[in-house]
Amino acid sequence: MAQRPAQRPAPEPERASRRSQVIIGVIVGLIVGLVISLISGFWLWLAAGAAVGLAFGSFIKPPVK
């Protein structure tokens, strides 16, 4: 069997791009939470949307330049 070449570790994204990714995630989460809370009349969707946006923004890896 042929051996696979050693893989290099993926380059880490810059700190500023990760920070902007988290901020964009929170903003999108707030907007989605606001829309859902306006539709349903339950204001806690705003906090839930912010939490989901924060989680999404921190888990997704921003593109490396």
C-alpha cells in the first residue's frame, strides 16, 4: 500500500477576522430573534437569537487569507 503524504495543519484565521465573524453572528442572531419575537409576540426569542448567533459565529471558522 502506498503511504499518504503527511498533512500540514490548517492555518489559523486571524484574530480580527474571528472577532468580526462573532460580531456578525450576534448581529444576524439579533435580527432573526427580533423578527421571530415580533411574529410570535414572545420577547425572549430576541435573547435566544443572540445566543444562537454567538454560538454560530464562534463555531464557524472564518476564511483564511
